[in-house]
Amino acid sequence: MDVAPAALAVRPDLAGVELVVLGDSVAEGRDDPYPSGGWRGWAGRLAEALGLPAERMVNAAIPGATIAQVVAEQLPVVRSLRPRLMVLNCGMNDAINGFETAEVAAHLAEVFGWARSAGAVGLAAPVPHAPPLLERSIISNFRRKRILERIQLFNAELRRGTRAFGMEFMEPDVVPLVMDPSLWAIDGIHLNSVGHAYVAEVIIDIARSLLGEQVTAQTG
């Protein structure tokens, strides 16, 4: 179920949701379309691999979202859900626009805190170190350097936040091929279908492991 947060009223049919995805346009699946329309993305591929029908997944991601917008616009509409798995994929917009580290840490704590209280296992995807857009854009070397520094800082906060709440951070070196320009759309800021498929393969393996550990903990 790939819908905008505004459409996610609290409804009885959402009670069985097992997967919640929060984030920006990459989480939304931009540039990886279904033949019938709409975005598939790594999230749709993950749901398929886990055997989840559309009604068991809520993808609340919004294009252009920062972590502050994830908390303000996406988190409120999924708070009542009790998914088994939550995946967060954002941070590039924060790196481009700038952020205060303390504010990012507080927002991440809200997201991971909700996931933990909901009984979900949580996974945070990293911000890619150097998307092709940064090399193609006509920006100063100073600004390019600052964006790259912010990417590192944001990933560091993701790493700290996941550790503090018992969640999982997908280290950038787990997806080394994401540095390959052929995995990116022509705009250089979104993954293409090949890129989404590659990222999905990695997330699927991690998700299966996390969900297996969750079942073991509940039955052990």
C-alpha cells in the first residue's frame, strides 16, 4: 500500500500492517515503476520477497522529506500501527539543505522510540556517500564538500540512534555497488530500477535475519 500520509486515516484495514516504510522519494520508490503504474522501489520489492500483500505494507514516504518532516508528517499517521518491521530511508535532503545535529538526533529518537514501543524491529538505510548529482551539479567545491560532510554526519546519527534503541543500521559498505552511476536515474539523485533491485536484495537479507531473530525472541 503506497499512499500519501494524508490518505492514511486510522482504518480497521490497517490493523494487520506488518511493514512500515518512512522516508523520502528513494523510500517512495521514485524511478522504479510498476508496469501498471505507481512506484515499486526497494520497498515494494521487499514486501514481495517477504510475501506481504499490498494491504500488509504502508509506505508513508514523501518526496523531498527531511527527518523533521518524517516525524511531523509521516510518524503521526502510523503511530497506531503495530508492524513487525519498520524501515527508515531518508537523509539526503537534510544533507543538501543543512541540519542541526541535536535536532536530527531528537527526531531519530522519536522514530526509533515509536518502532520499539510498537514491538517492531527497525532498520535504517544509510545516505549514499556520493550520489552522481554531486559531480554533475554546477556547485562550488565548498558546497560539495559541505554536503559530503553532512552525509557522513547524518549517517553517524543514524548509527548512534539505531544502537541506542536496539535497531539495525545498514552500514554504507554493505551496499558498495550503490556507488556505480549505472544504478542511478538520469537525475543523479534517485536510484533507477536496477539500483532499487540491488538495494532491495541487501535489505531483504537483513530484514529476514531481523524478523527471524524477533520470532526466536518471542518463542524462546
